[in-house]
Amino acid sequence: MPPLGAVLLALVVTLIATQYLKLQLLRRRYPPGPTPLPIIGNLWTLKCELRYETLMQLAKTYGNTFTLWLGQSPAIVLNGCQTIRNTLTTHSEEMAGRPATPIFERLSRGKGVVFSSGQTWKQQRRFCLMTLRNLGVGKKTLEKRIQEEAQSLVEALTSNKGIAMDPARILVHSISRVISAVVFGHQFSGGDKTFLQFIEGTNSAARLLGSMSARLFDAFPRLMQHIPGPHQTVFKLNEFQSRFVKEEIESHRENGIPEEPQDFIDFYLTQLAKGSDDATSTFDQDNLIRLAIELFGASIEPTTSTLLWALLYMMTQPDIQEKIQKELDAVLDESQVMQYEDRKRLPYTNAVIHEIQRYCNIQGIGIFRQVVEEVSLLGYTIEKGTIVIPNLPSAMYDPECWKTPHQFNPANFLDKEGHFVTTEAFLPFSAGHRMCPGEQLARTEIFIFFTSLLRAFTFKVAEGVTDINMDYVPGSILKPYPYKICAIPR
């Protein structure tokens, strides 16, 4: 009789070989891609990190539509402007789901808009869009609040008198005051430690979703639940955020006037008070809590990161900064308050803002989608439940769509006469039914904050700094590494 160890080894080898053969048979039902290994799939190929550069490299070998295996689950990767747009718009309804991956489920419990699907997603998204419009998004009422915060930011930087500083915290504070007024109906001071912890929860979640910890958690959720790491810190902060919003809800219930809703929580509580005979209604307090957290995440992280990249490029590209300032001075009166409508009279400035969004590409890879109805793609029948990964940077750097795809160049958004133009490859807010619901708010904030700052200051590299890191910090939102900048009043 062979030793027990030899028997166990033979059993393990047999199981692995069987799993390997099973994977090779399953692969035939999907577009081609790198060979998956048992249990870990293509995690070895990705080095447990889903970076857009790796996906673009794989597309050179396997084409613009290929398959990756995340553990035992197949994921269809979309590359290039035409592939992404054609798939996400032509099959927008079929690909409107969000996979219930362990990390998504752990953070959201299937609530809110970002990570939900089906009826929850449809009802909550519709309510969210309608309420944001009621609260002034896209209108002069909210634009005025953004103008006020931009002016407060200018005053704060003026008082700094050109001393080198890290702009991240002061930008987060200004932008968070806008969304705080929308969601909570009031604002927090810059020194409120509880609110700062709430904001840190948003920052930490963005870092986690693009990290190795998230990939490992999705592949081995039961094991990772008991292993310490950055994911555990994020989970604790997520629970803190939920308690924070719950306290705000209770305060609104006690002090609000149901007939006169003033903010997002008020409107949602009014909706809850109406009740519903609809058995499919998804309106409840847990969804409200999740929506409030998501609104902060969708507003603060993308807008702050875009503005941080913008200031970084202004101080490293002084010729571009000077050209913007000349255009602003020539078109606008000195006392005029910046308005979003002014972008139509500022083609070069508008082109620079769009080029920052394109080239710096803060979204990285788009959030995963899921097929909710069987769909035909490139001759393959993609089953319900299959994950779809839109590699948005592959459109933003598509050589067929841009003059200089891998170079920072505002001319990518200008025609020969200097008029502003854009293309369908510009996808900072994704495409199809899953486009970012906060797009209009983000566009308005970025334009007004950026132009207000460039009118008031010239941004320069801190004295003595010779090496500036232009790479990004990995995460679901790609922000620059911390840096110091001098805001010199004009």
C-alpha cells in the first residue's frame, strides 16, 4: 500500500488537472484570452492588480475583446473607443447590471446606485437624478453655491501668501462643502474630526477598489475576512460612515419640515413617508444611507483628483498656464464671477480642462458591469451573469481618435481654427445606462474651481524642488502623488 502522503499528493494533482481541463473546455465559449490556471484564473497574469496598462498590452495579443478569468469567473474585457461605445450603447440594457462581487457586496450590501442592479438600481438612480435636479444641479441655484466656495478657496490661498503647500486638503474641504449642503443641508468646519473621518472613508474605499487586497478578497472572500490588511480598515470606516449618515437622518426626522424638503435626505424621507403599495419598491433607510455615502464619493474623489492633476500640470507647463490666463483676461471682465456658461467663450481653457480629464484619466478602468440578459458578442453567446470590464483608458488613448494620444496636448480638443471640439472617445464618465449620475455637477465644479484659481493665481513649483512625480497612485480613482505648490497672487 502506498504511503498516505503519496495518495494525498496524487489526489491533489488529479483535482488540479481535472480543474485545468474543465477551464480549457469552458474557455471555448468565450472570446480568446490568456490561459487561466485552476483556482486563481489569470490573477498571476495581472499580478493581482487590474491596471489598464496590462489590459492594453493583452489587447495587442488577443484583440479588443478578450476574456480574463478572475479566479473561476470569466470576465469580458472591452478595449478601444469603437468596441466600448458599440458594446455599451448597443447592448446598454443587457449590460446594465453590476456583479455582486464579494468586495462590492461587503461595502454596499446591494444598496444604493453604484454597486446595485435590477429594480434597486433603476428606482434609486431615477430618484437620485430627479432629486439632484430639484436641488439645483445643472441650474443657477447650485452654481451660485459652487461660485461661493470657489471664492472662499481663492481667499484661503491668498492668505497663504505664496508659501509652498499641499493643495489636497484645502481642495477636499471646498468640494466637500458643496456636496454636504446638497445631501445634509448644512456644512462642516474644516477642523471637524468626525466629518474628516467620514471623508477618509471615501478616500480609503477608492484606494481599496483598485488594489491587490480587493482582487484577493474577490478571489478568496472567506479567507480574507479573517486576514488583517487595508481592506479591514476600509470596512470599519464604511461602518462608521453608515452610523454618521444614520445620525444625520435622525436629526432630519426630528427637525425637518416634511412639506418643505431642503436637501437630499429631506426629499428621501418625504418619499418614505408617502409609503407605497408597490411590492417591488426599494425605498428604505439602508438605501438612503448608501446613497448619501455614494454621493460624497462620486463628488469629492473625482473632482478633487481632477483639480490636483490640473494644478500639477499648470505648474509644470507654465506656457499652457500663461495661455489660459491670457484667454481669461481677454474674454472676462475683472469683476465677473465665473459661470459654467463661460466655457463656450473660452475654447482653449475648455480644451485644457478636457485634456486633463482625458490624459490623466482619473477613473482608470471602468467599474465592472454584468450581463443581465443573454447577449451575442463577436459570434459568442455571452451568458447572463458574465462580468464585463470596460477598459475606458483604451478609448482615452485610442490612436485612431486623438492627434497625440500619449502626450498631454490641449490641441486634442481644438480644430484648425482654434474652436473647441470633442469626440466620442472622450469617456471620463463612462457610457450607456451606467454613466455617472453626477456628471453635470462634476463638470460644473471642475470648470468653476479651475478657472477661478487660474484667474487669481499663477501656480509655481516649490523652491528647491527639482524632481516631480507625474505618476499616479493606484486605486479606483487615479490621483497624483502628494506634492507642494506655490499659489502666487496675480
